[in-house]
Amino acid sequence: MGMLDGRTALVTGGSRGLGRAICTTLAREGANVAFNYARSSAEAEAVLADIRAHGVKGWAHQVSVLDKAGLNAMVRAIEAETSGIDILVNNAGVGQVVPLALMEEEDWDRVMDVNVKGAFLTTQAVLRGMIHRQRGRILNISSLAGVKMMQAPVHYSAAKAALKGMTEALAKEIGRYGITVNCLAPGVLNEGVSGNLPPAKQDEYVRHCAMRRLGQVEEIAEAVAFFVSDRNSYMNGATVVLDGGV
């Protein structure tokens, strides 16, 4: 039996990189998995095939995490086919390497909106159902850049730090309903937003990392599966760093 047998999970930004790894790992552990994506239907179909290969249900919805009406419609559609959403992984995010002195207001808004407002809107869309069922697991994907002083774009670090604060406040607010809220802060990974870093910056990270390598998205996904499972029943409001020892 998998750790997540019979559960239904929603993963934001699930069509590529870390999101894809999370979707397939949760499916392997027995969860039915829904995810949203922004652009590529071909990538979404490939993830759906990976999910369904594990003998569970999968759904893909092309909707932005900034589209409140679209998110609510997606959640209603998932709930209509299941007993409700048990797990939410707020993974959708964007990054951009630009110094503050050259940053446009639009750059700041986009990074803050997708990384923080997107998590807020998606959480709000699923929360009423979780409260009604008196159970749920919410996991916010932050970053090492949001919890540790390091050379990283200011708007990205600010957005990821906001997720840590959101995690702690929400965990205190809804813990009484049997819902846990935690935060995972990976270091630099081999795929995803980390791909925006120049090779020299990736090499610098590796030099400072005790493991002497970048993290693999599959390693982070394994941790996600445990954190949202019933085996992790008492962790709440925590931010866990997975950075290989920096």
C-alpha cells in the first residue's frame, strides 16, 4: 500500500520540473492527482500519462493560479468526481534573475503575484472543503532563498519568504480543523526555476554544498509525499530546508 492510498491531491504548476515530479510521486503512493498548468497541453498530457500509469485517476486543468473564478471552477470539478481534495501542494512559481536597481515594477508584481497571490487564491479555493471534512494537508513550496541570506533576486526571495509567513499564520488559524500547513524550502535543483541561474552561480552553489551537487527534483518529491501523508501527522507550521547542507 502507498502512503497516500485513496487520497486526492491538487498540485499547482504540475506540468514540468518539480511539479511533474511531485505529481508522479504522489500517484505512485496511491493518490489521485489533479494539477493545473499554464501553457503546454503536450506537457500536461505527458504528466497525465505518468499519473495514470500508476493505476490512479488524474486530471489536468489549464488555468492560471491568478484566475480566481477558474480556480474555483477547477476545485468544484475535482470535488464532483471525488470525495474532496485532501492534499494541496502550492508549487507554482516563477523566478527572474535581475538586480533591484534594474527591476521594473511589472517584474516585481509578476513574481509576487504568481508565487504568493497564487498560493493564497488556490488555498482559499480548497479550504472550505477541507474545513467541512475536518482534514487536510497543505504544503507550500518555498525556497532556500526565502529562509536564508544568500545572493538571490530580491523579489524572488521576498516572495518565497512570504510563503513561510503565510504557512505559520495559516497553520495557527486552521489547525483546530484537523488541517496541517507546512512549508518546504529546497536549495538549487537540477530543473525548474533554478534553470534561470547562470552556470557560474550553480557551480558556486555546488562548492558551498556539503553534498557537492545540485538537488534532484525527484528527491524533493519524495519528501513532499511524506510531508502530506498521514505518517506526518503532527508537523504543523514548520519550514523544512532541503539544500544538501549549505
